[in-house]
Amino acid sequence: MHDKIAASRLACVPAVVRARLMARRVDLPNGAVTVVARFYTILAEAGDDPAFPKRASFEAACKSESTLGLLLRVLEQFAPEMCLAEGRGLRRGFYRARSLRSSAVTASDTRHQAEPRGWPNAWKSMLPAMQMAPITESTLARHIASINRCADLLPILTCPPRLGWLLAWEMARTFREEGLRPATIASYLGGLVSLASHGGADTQAIAGLRSVQAGLLRETRRVPKLKQGRIEVLYEKGGYAEVVRAIVRQLDRAAECADWREAAETARATAAILAITLNVPPRSGDIVSWVYGEALVREPHGTWHLRWQQEKTGVWLNAGTLWPEVGWVIDEHLLGGRPPRYAHRRYTELIGMNWLSHEASGHDRRWPSERVSAALGVPLHDLRTLAADYLRLHDPATAAGTVSALLGHSSREAGAEYRAISNQTIVQRGWLEIREMHARGISRL
């Protein structure tokens, strides 16, 4: 295309953008001039804001995913002052249409993962009873996955697959040879305990399984947890100060990317997850399921409220009004690069949608923890421990009750470990005060 033809087609494009395009015309990809000219023509005819185009304008200009991708890349480079956030939503629509068949395959694979694999007939006969037991779907899936892991060992074991102490002991020994930690092995055997308990196995067999599992759990309590080392490293970086720095890093990363890029969306979502943990540290399976207008509610004046029912315990946890700074970060994720004045309108559009994906369906339940781990170096659950540690060090006398309320424990037993550690801190501080009193007395002699 000759320069005169290109300049003629770009006549409707703002002079600054047109000058940039013409200066690099020889480097432009095929079709760039045509799609940009068509887009700005549509903006003018619709009276759309060229600084913040509506999704309808992108739809009218681009009938295919490739055309939209070309337009967004060109605008990102030559019209950086334009907000391309609405183009992100349309591009995701093209993604969904393209991946319908692969999504069906993925769903099929996911269902297969929750099915028994390599189980003996005796184990299979107990499965219906476990499926009818009063346990959540996620717990059932976890038990089945654990039992599948145990079933993988059966071909190399010398004992028969009869549930009981001998089988559990042999499996534990074999898992150890593979290098697994006692806590992991106990979790795998927990699936067999559940199967035997709900499936009607005799009491002696159940007791045998539980005795091996209990031994592993006692060993687990003697071995330092992996998260201890992670938390110590986080403390060295500043604890919650490092969490705040991670939020700033994610928002800066989003600002460096065009609004239609997945990297910008992911960075803002990660910042929002981290910000929420400053107010209340949820579990990954909970935070991934929240919906605008249900768990997360935004008032027109900008205040956010959070209340949800925990998946693990069934207990409702009311975080109340979120701190203004936290609400501001959530707004940044909600807007996705749009002007701040559109915050509540955007919220109204997304009521009923998942708060992280901004779609009807959410991410995988591990996604929030994976994003936190990538941004901070620790999984999301470690931030629950960090919050408990801060409260214990601030006021050990009241920490146990405060931690239980903050983390949404369903029973006194759930917070037993935090209570024991808090009591240790109280005793340690008391002993230090006694030593200081004695030291002052000796110094006066």
C-alpha cells in the first residue's frame, strides 16, 4: 500500500496516532491500516469515546479473533493513551468459542480424576457408602485421589489388599522409600480410613488403619513443618510489609502492560487476593468461589463488604467493611484499567459473576494459592499462619480467641495448636520478666 493510500484511509484517525502509524508504516503488519481505519470510523459514527471505547465498537470492527488481536496490538503500540479494557472481554469471548471442545475434554478429564483407579473389588464395593456419607464433594474427591495413590502401590506389595494394620504399615514403609513426608503419607492413608469407616469394614481393620495413621501424625508433630521455614523467610523480608510490597509490585506490573493483556488482569487479581489477606486471610478454596453481589458487595460510595460461608467448616465468616486501602485495590482489579468513575457501573455489570475471573465460572481452586506463591514465595494458606503469629506476639493472652474468630474455626479443637503456642508465649514472657527482676536485684548488691 502506497503512503498516499494509507494516509487517505487513516484520515479519520486522530492526527497524533496517524503520524505515529505513518512514521512506521513500512513496519506495520498486513491489514493494520485497514482495521485501525475501520475502528476509528466506527468510533466516530457511534459517537464513542476514543479514549475509552465500548465493547460494541470492538465487536463492530472485528469479526474474528485474529482481526481483534491485530487491532489490539497495533493500538497498544501506536495509541497507548487509549484504554483497551473492553477489548479484553471480547478477546476472552473468542477464546471461549475456540476452546469449547477442549473444555469438554478437560471437564471429562477432571471427572476421571475423581473416579477410582486400580481399586480391588473389595474397595470398590465400599465406594457407594462413602459417596453417600455426609462429606463435601471436595473432601470426597480428595479421599478418592488419596486411595488412588494407595492403589498404585498394590502391584509391588507382598501383602493382600485387605484393609487393616498390615496393609497400612506396608504402604507407609513403601511411601517412605519414595521419599514422602509422614504428613503426606498420613493424608493418603486417611482416604483408606474414610473408605473403611463409611464402607462398613470391621472395627479391627479400621482400628489398624487408624493406628498407623496416628503414628505418622505423631511423627509429623515432631518433625518441623515445611511452612515453618517459609514463614521464617517471609519474616526476614518484613512479614506483612513484604505482603504490601508484593501488592505494589503486582499493580506496577499491571500498569506496565496494556489493559487487554492477560498479564495485566492476572497481576491485578493477584494484588486483590493479597489485599484481602490483609483484612482477613481466607482459604484458597473459599476465595476462588466468591461472587460479586453475594460474598463481595460494593456500595455506590466505594465501600466493600465481605461475608461468606466457609467450604471446609460450613461456618459463616463476616469480615464486615473492608479497609479503604483494600477496597481501592479490589477496585483496581474490578476496573481492569477503566477510569475510576466507572467503578460502581462496572460492579453492577458483574453482579453474579466470579470476582476473580469476571465470568460465570471461576478459576481452579488452587489458582489463588499458586498466584500468591508466585508473587510472595509462600502459598496462600501460610498467610493464615502469619496472621495468627502477629496476633499471638501482639497479645498472647487473648490471641487464641481472636485467631479463632479471624480464621473462622468451627470448634475449640480447631484452634488448639494456636492456643498451646499462645500459652507458651505467655509463659516465656513471664519467665523473662522474672529474670529481669532478679537481674535488677543482683545489680543493686
